[in-house]
Amino acid sequence: MHFDEVLQQIGERGPYQNLILYLLCISGSIPSAFLVFSQVFTSATPDHWCKIPYFDNNTGRKNLTPLEQRNIAIPIINGEYDKCHMYNMYHSNNDILEISDGFPHSSLLQNSSLSIIPCPNGWNYDTTYYDNTLVTQFSLVCDNAWWPSFSTTLFYLGSLVGNILLGWVSDRWGRRFAFFCVLFPDVLLSVATAFSPNYLVFTILRTFSGMCFPALYQVSFILALELMGPRYRTMVGMMMTICFALSMSLLAILGYILRDWASLSLATSVPFVILFSYYWIIPESPRWLLSKNKIDEAEKIVQKIAETNKKPIPVNFLHRLMEGSSTLTNSSETRLESSKVVTPIEILKYPKIRLRFLILSFNWIANAVVYNGLSFNVTNLGIGDHHAFLIGGLIEVPSHLITWYLMDHWGRRPVLCIMMFFGGLSCVSSLFISGNNTWLTLLLAMIGKFGNAASFGVFYVFVGELLPTVIRSQAMGIAGFIAGVGLLGFPYIIRLGEYNKVYPLVVMGFLSLSGGIMSLFLPETLRISLPQTLEDGEAMKADIPLLSKIMQNKNRKKSESRNTKEMELCNGTELEELCPSAGRQVNSDITSNS
């Protein structure tokens, strides 16, 4: 029995589903965005240069600002002040090198005979945007600059384990159980990171908290998706992604206001303790319960949904529906099949599902690397981190709204392909920028973020609709694991920006273009029932050309509109006896389009 048949009786989208959707948008988006991207600000690396005690010990130089000291004592290499070296302003016997009081502040020692040495006394940091970050507190620059990238890599390594483990837990013991398995540790570990005594402890805590991402988002999304009818699945995906984008913008604002890393960590973790109250609100997915033949448990939830939606149904509604279903003629065999534990290895037995799974895994890598890469790459764009991150978050909102409209008119596959191409071409185009054009590079990066955010929003809906219910969470977890392997390398893609700020954009652009090509080989899922079994998934076809599918969906919309108008015209008139034939004609049109 398909749960979509049940939703036709209790409401495909009613007050009950709306309430759960709004709650899951909060839990799946805000904590997830804060968890993964807070490190952009807590581990930010401000502009820095060597501390120069010489000036503190020189009577004529005590009143110089750190920037004035830099202008005198820091060498310029390739047009920029060196971050890790200074002129050796001491004699070999460690006596201070005498420079007359008349030495002009604006002069440099570029042509002097002084040697250049690594910073012996620590660093000064630019405090324009940050008062204190983990990098400035623990001096994670120059020889220790690898720590933040390594910490980010370990965070995504933790997500690999979480994807596999929690995907299996979600399909084995339920969506609700998995949801709380990630929510509780996510909040507690996030709070604990604010009290890290050193960067090693911070990295360890972040690695364990990485197990909660992106599982918290995925499980919230699956729960909301499985409560809705086919007409509202696009809305679920788009609302989740819009909330995630707004959460990123909120994070940028908090980071701008709270300039200390510990304060920001507490502000982005402690408030979510209130989400523990979801334990008494969030239900199990009745669609999952039916797939496991847990009819009695599903009955309780269905009755509650119907009552809240004001849709009267009889007692033991599901049992009666099952008894009257012609598809369950052999009840014992069906119950045995539905209660069987399905493992991911069974994907290999179905050629079409196997191919789609590989394509989805590659697309997940492309979307995840580009999305996270563009978000973390704000430090290479030449403007303030907070401003670039805020723009990147806000630009996602219109991208999701446009995608929302296009997905319901053109379908999932065409929009995914077009948006990945659009974002990829924008990023690759940065290769042709002449000179150091900061604003043009920023513009292309934001256009790339627009396309990538749109494609990622489509992708989450698409992958949820393509994978059968019996293995949806496990398959998404494994695909997410494969994507996580790709994510291990994205911090080092970002470090390419140290050589040229367009290099990370070019790499991510080509990856997005490749994913767009691969998406052409997936089937369309617009307005079809979610596949329950592996057999349902194998039966889906992917042989419709891209442009033909767009035209087919337009014709379908016209036919449905004409059907509605004709039925309204006939209803209650002397032409009512013609309505059946009119309906058959319109249905014939729809069938021929299909």
C-alpha cells in the first residue's frame, strides 16, 4: 500500500503537516548551517605580520602604531607585506640596531643590508573584523597555518561516519529515532567547543560533531518529505533550502556582531537546547512504518493527522484499507516481504537503480564540494568575510524561489542540469579575468553560488524522490559518504587561492559542469508517487529527452487546466451528461502526453 493513497483521505498537506514542516525546517536548517559554517568565523585568519619588539625598546619609536611599524620593518614580496618574516633589526650580539629618530615612518628597509628572518616574537593581527579568533589566540599562522584546513577535513571525515551509521539507523529503527540521535549530540558538542582550551581539543570536538552533519538536515528533510503528498514535495525541499540560506545570512550577522570566537560559539549552540522539546512533538514517519508493516503504530499517527486536518476517517482506517486493497491478495507473503530488512548491497541487483545511485553520488560530490567551497572561499574574494558570506547567503533565496517555480513546470532533471551548467560556467569564466579585479571575481563567484545553491536545492528533492522508501536513508547516507570523501579535499582547493584567487573557482566550475552532464541520465520524478520498493525504483524510466520533457510538462499543465475548466462548465447544467466523455477525452490527452 502506497502512503500517497492514504494521504488522499487524510490530506496531502494540512495543518498537521504544516506544523511539522515548520518545526523541521528550524531543526534541520539553523543548527546545521551554524554547525558546519561557524568555523569560517571562529577559525578566521585576519591579516597578520611579525611583532617587532624593537620599536617598544626604542625611545623614538614607542608611539608608532602596529601598521606604521609594519611599513618600516616588514619586507614586501610580490607586492604584498610578508606575513611570516621581518627584517633582522638586531646586531649579532642581540643589541638593538640603532636607527636615528629622524628615520621617516613611511620609509622601508627594502634596499637595506639587513637579513630577513622568521617572526621570532609572534604576530600582530588586523582587528578590523575580529577581536579574537582561534587562529589569533593559538597563533595558527605561517608554520601552523595548516591547522584550520586540517580541522575542517577532520570535520567532514566525521560526517562520513555519520552518513553511513545514521542512514542505516534511520532505515532500520526509524526517522524519528535517528533524528534525536543527531540532535542531542549536535547541540551538546557545539556548546562544548566554546570551552576548548586549545585547538587540538577544538578539532576533536569538531570531528565528533561532524557526525551530526549533514545527517541532521537529511533526516529532517526525509521526515518532512514523507509526510507530504506528491504535489507538495517541491515545497518541502525549497522551504528547507531557503531556511538554510537564511540561516547562513544570520550566521554572518552574528559573526559581525560577536567578534570573539567563544562568544560566537555559545550564541550558535546554546539556544538550540530548546529543540530538545521536539521529543514530545515530532512523530515517526507513517510512510516508513507502513514500509515496515507496522500498521498499528502507523494507524495512531494517521488518526492524529486526520483529526488535526479535520478529515474524518473510520477507526482502524489502515487495516480496512489494506483488507480492501486488491494488491494484497496474498497477505502473508506481502507482510513477510515488507518486514524484510533491505540492505544497501541489494542496490547492486538492480541495474537501473545501480546506475542512478552512481550518478547521484557523483552529483552529490559536485554539489557538495562547490557549495561548501564557495561558502568557505569568502576569505579569498578580497572583501570582508562577513560581507561576502552575507551576500552568498542572501543570493541563495531568490535562486531557490526561481527553482521552486521551474521545478513544478519543467521538472527536476532539466532544472538540475541547467543550474549546474549555469553555476559552473560562471565560475570557470573567472579564469579569463585580466588583472586583480576583485569586484568582477566576486560577481562571478556569487553567480556561481546562485546556480549551485539552486542545483543543490533541486538535488535534495530529486534524490529523495528517486530512492525507494525501504532504502532511502541508507542510500542517501552512502551517497553522502561518497560525497564526503570528495569533501575531504575541498579545504585544499580553497588554499589554491593563496596563489591566485580564481584557481578555486575554476576547479569548482569544471566539477559543476561535469555534474550537469551526468544529470541528463536520470529519470524525471515530477508528480509521480514515491517508489516504495526496489522494484518500484527499477521500473522508473529515463529515456525522455531533456527538451521533450519540458514540453511534455507544459502540455500536461494545459491539459489539467482544460480538464478543470470543462468539468466546472458541465457541473450542474443540462450538459452534465457530456462530462464523462469530456473527462475521458482530457484524460486521453494526458495519457498521450505521458
